[in-house]
Amino acid sequence: MGMVGGGDEGNAAQAAPYDNASDNRGDRDYVSLVDPWVEADIARYFFFQSASNPFGFVKLRPDTSTHSSGGTGYRTTENDVKGFSHIHDWQFSGVQMMPTSGSSVPKTEGDTGWQSHVEHDESEVAEPGYHKLHLDRYDITAELTVTDRVGLHRYTYGRAGQSEIIVNLGGTLGEAVMKDAQVTKVSDREIEGYVNQHGGAYADHDTRLFFVVRFDRPFDSMHGWANGALARGGAAVDELAGDNMGVYVRYNHLDAGDVVQTKVGLSLTGTQGARRNIDAELRVGPSTTSGPRPNGTGTTCSGGSMFVAGRVSSR
């Protein structure tokens, strides 16, 4: 097929025809060519993406800096992880989580109080749909993956003792400022709530983000903080609301090698929408070999299993 309007019949005659049979592009694994680190060290908060789907709502990943929209994000030049947050979009963020082990860590100082050192070395894996790293402060290996509307975490504990899993709902989180929030303990395996936030450049335009967090291992108690102080002096609570707040579930004791997995469903319509997203995208079925396929199409998994052999099961 020659060029239209080329005016050179010789060139047109020499042009090789398109041979559909010789096109092997469909056999090539293009996902393996994606490098999430491109421009991560020079860009905005939301540029680095690892555990996410194309056009997915949830974009889960670690954060090493969260204090503004510019000059922040997840960077090879920074080695303190503040937490794992679920949304990284223009003027929109929210629901930051962080597992800890050992003695209780400060809560009212924000995410600098519980941050952990990490090494960006061969132990870290960052690829489309999956992220794995080691939190040195707590000796916890964290793995992250997603469906379109659900974030999935797996925490493997390297040492025995108490653990707290923090759900931060206050302060600046990159592109947005998390304001007031509300959380309810549904059971010893589930919490639900919402957080109101606005983009850093649009203080008068609030967005309410709803969430449901499910734990595969029952926790012993829920605690929280709001307005600069621990709720009830640090005693257990079943519900909490306020400004600049968060909650944390406590495991009184975990053994070395224990694993805690969580599913975090998000919605802009309500907690029932977040719950339906978990149920629709992570259906429990008869399979014993497959965990979630990060494609948002309604994955079948067994007994809440989310990962296989340390990687996303579809890999």
C-alpha cells in the first residue's frame, strides 16, 4: 500500500505490504516492559504507580513524602515510608494505612510518627499491579495488589509481639487535605467509615470518600485519635468521629511468621458501595490455587486468599 499523495510511484512500488500473518505483537508481554520508576524522582505526588490497574479507581502504593502535591510521592532518593495510600490522582487522595510491630508508636504527630526506613534494593519489587517491600523499623514485609476498586495488603511479620495497623484519615496526603472523618467498628474483622477531603488548590470543594476495611485475622481492639489527642486516653473505642483523626486496630500478640491480610474497598457513594465492591471484585469461590487477578472483572478466590507464592496469582 503506497502513500496517498506521495507523488513518487517508485517509492510506492517499493513499499512492503503489511503482512498480518507476520505480526507477532499479540504474543509479546507488554506489561513486563512497564517501569513504574520512570520520572518518580522528579514529578508530582501521583506520578509513581505500582499496584494499580489502567483506569482503575484504586491506585495503591507506598508514600515516602506526603506534605504537598509537588516534589513528593514515592522516590528512590527517599527512604522513609509514611504508609500505603489508596488513591493517587489529581487533587484527590485518601485512606493511608501502615502496619507496625512492637511498642505503640506516636499517632498525633501524623505519618512522621510511624514512618519506617526501607531500602530500595533487590528485596523490593515494583511492577504493574504489585509492590513488595520490607519495613525495617517493624521487620514487616508488605505486599500490595489491587482490583479496580479494592486495595489488598499482605503483611508478614518477622518478629513476635504486639501489632497495630493504622488507618490515617487526617492531614495533608499529597494532592489533598483530609479533614473530618468517621469510623465504626462493624466486627472484630471489619471497620467502615468515610473521610471528607479537598484538593490542595480547591479548599471549597469537598469530596467524601467511603471505605470498608476487612481483616482476615480477627483483631483484639480498635483505638483512635482526633483533634490532636488519643480518644478516651488511648482506651478501646467502637466508633470515632472528628477532625484530623485516624484509628488503629490492635493485635495483642502475633508470632514471627504470622500473616495479616486486608481488603480495602472504596466508593464515592457510601459504605454499602464499598462493601459491594469487595464482594463483586473478590468473590469467594471453589478455587484453591488462584488469588485475585488484578483486572477488576470480579475475581474468584478461595477463603479470602489474595496472593500466591508471594506474587499476584495472575503473574
